[in-house]
Amino acid sequence: GRSLGWAGLSSSGDEEVHSPPSRHTALMEPLGRCIALIALMVPVLGAPDGAVPSPVSPGVFCEGRSPLGVAYRCPGGGSCLAEPFNAVSSLALCAGGAVALRAMATEGGAPWTASPGPPSQRQVDLHQRATTVAVLMVICGAGSAAYHASLTPFTHRLDAFPMVLLAGFIARGALDLRSLVVGHALFEGGGNGGKGRGSPSKCLPAQWARRGLGEGGFWLFCVVTMALHAQHTPGSYAAFGSLFAAALATAAIAVGQVHGELIPAARRHLIAALQASIGAGVLWGADVALCQRWNQAPAFLLFHSWWHVLMAVAGYHVCLMFDTIATSVTFSNRHTTDMWWFPMPGSR
């Protein structure tokens, strides 16, 4: 194997090598874009309270029908918390994002100077995806806390819109990770002179997907999905879950195809993210399925609160998985001929 830091792909010839961005730039650029889109879409897509059929009412989640939720609700309005446990547990997402940002800033010393050369664009992209996911976790946690505290259609949008962006950026990060892994493995050896399977001129499946999810297409997807959420379209949450699952599956394929001294760390983060997200999905579905059927749910069935906590754990590990691969990657030359999902034109 060969240890490659930020200069890892500079020898492949398929990318322009950029100067490493500062930590401030890596944090502020995605933060500004996400906040700007959320600030734009909330008033544009937001209907006045009560203008559209809305499931955002006490009783949607278990806590809304439990004695705990009822005790904190003010029938005549006021400042009472509608779902106190769901509101407080949402802050776990804020904590998970903040801890991930801190870990990425300190883990491994100074990742921007991990090697003598500058980073490739793929590595910069993947690191910025990790940063963006962590930032969106903080924003999503704040929006979720506001929603569960008030249960209004307006705060529901503050909860749902960052969640759409969160799933989207995790999917983009998974595609970047896949592209980075395939590019490294194909160009670090191969024995075919850089032709055939290893030629940078051949389109990789991940590159096709990345192009399909280019800047314009990605933001269009986010806007359309936000519109579906704003109108409470059936299946919009299933779309979010499917996208999140597909992203982790893509990352699993990529991480599982390489070996090296640092890959076990990325694999541990991946496994933890998969376990936490699967558990979170089961609890979210159980909360909705069970508590819609009961007039008053038992207080212990606060599954949605645990969904917040497990999603915070999953998001934290997704960030560190992306960052581990992006900032310091080790690959083995033996993985240069079996990376394809299907034969490519011109390969031998």
C-alpha cells in the first residue's frame, strides 16, 4: 500500500490541483449557501398556517399523545412546549454536528498539511461535504427543536428543509467518496500503462452520477423536495429515507473495496453510521405507526426522541468517515482491476 495525503490524486492527471482552502472557507461557504437557500425557500414555499392540510398537530408522534406531552401543552396557546422530550432531544443533532466539526479540526493533527503537495479537487470536495453535513446537523437540530416545541406549519418547514439538504449533501459526499476511491485505485498501478480500465478518459459510474447530481441538478432536487415537504405530500419522508439509505450504501461499496492502514477507521465510522441510522429509521416508523392507533400512548414510547439521538450519532460518524478518507487515504495496488460494477467500453 501507499500512503497518500492531500496530494493523493495529483499524479492521475485527470484533475487540476488546487491550493488547500482554509478552515474558515471550508466552513463558511457551505454554511452561507445552506442558510441562504433555507431563508429563501421558507417564505416562498410556506403557506399560511392552516392553509394546507397539515399533520403537524399534537398526537402525530407518541409524545403528543402521552401524559408527558399533554402536561406541557397549553390549550389556549402560550409558550408551553408541545413536545418537550422531542424538542430537547433535537438538540442532540446540534451537539453531534458541533462535535464532528471539532473532531475534524483536530483529528490527525493538521490535515491541510498532511502531505507536501496540495489536495486534489476530489479531496477538497469530500472534505467540504463533511463540513457541510456537520453544519446542517446543527441547523436541522435547531429547526427540529423549534418545530417540536410549537408544532406549527412554519416551524415544520424549518425542520424539514434542512433535513432535505442534509440527506442531499450526504448523498453527494457518498458519490465524491466513491469517485475518489475508484480514481485512486485505478491510477495507483494497474499495469496497463494508464489505458483501458485505468484510463482517466473513461467515464466511471460514479462520475456519471456526480455529473447527474451537478450543482444545478442538485439544487433543483432540493427545491422540488422542499416543495413536496411544504405541501405535506405523501411519500416525501420516504424519499428522504431512501436517499439517505442509498448514500450510505454507496459509501459502503466504496469503503469495502479498498484496504489500507486508515481504511479500518473509515469502515468503523461507516458501520456505526449504518447501525445508528437503521435503528433510527425503525424507531421513527414505529413511533408513527403505533401512536396513530392509540388514543393515549404510554409515556415510555418516546421513539421519536431516540430517533433524534441516533440520527445525531449517524451524522457524526458520516462526517468522520468522509473526512478520514478525504484527508489521509491509503490504498493497495491490488485493487486496480476489479473496481467496475460492469465492463466499460474499451476495457480489456
